[in-house]
Amino acid sequence: MTNQPGWKIPIEDGLVMRGATLDDADPLSAYNGEAHHDPHDPNDPPGPAVWISEWTRDLISKPHPSMSLDDVIVLEDSRTGQ
């Protein structure tokens, strides 16, 4: 695995679609935890969905039989790095 994406495709307005790297594990984990939290579900505890954050980090950073970094696409703002 590498910390450099194998490919990048400029979109527009400074956006770039690219392959994920190991450096994306923490930001993607945080994003997925927030994105999968349902504030309207009374059974969903407050804050990010920790289980999906941990699962995302594991899928990106640990060997997995059916998933690799090649399966993850990131849309990045090349001006800010976010």
C-alpha cells in the first residue's frame, strides 16, 4: 500500500477525484461516523456512529479478503486538501 494515490482525475473548481491512501483512514472514518449517525433515531446514541468509524478505519488500513484501497474513491478539494 502507498500514501500516494495511483490515479487522480481533475473534476472542476479545484476538485479532484482520486484513489484513497492510508492517510485517508482517519478523515474517512470520521466522515462515515458522522454521515451514518441518525439524530432522529431515539435508539441512536448522540455523536458519531463509532462502530462504522472503526469499521471504516479497519477496512482501509488492515488487510481484508474482499476490499482494498483500490475500492475507495475520494473527492478532494485540491485547494484545501479536504
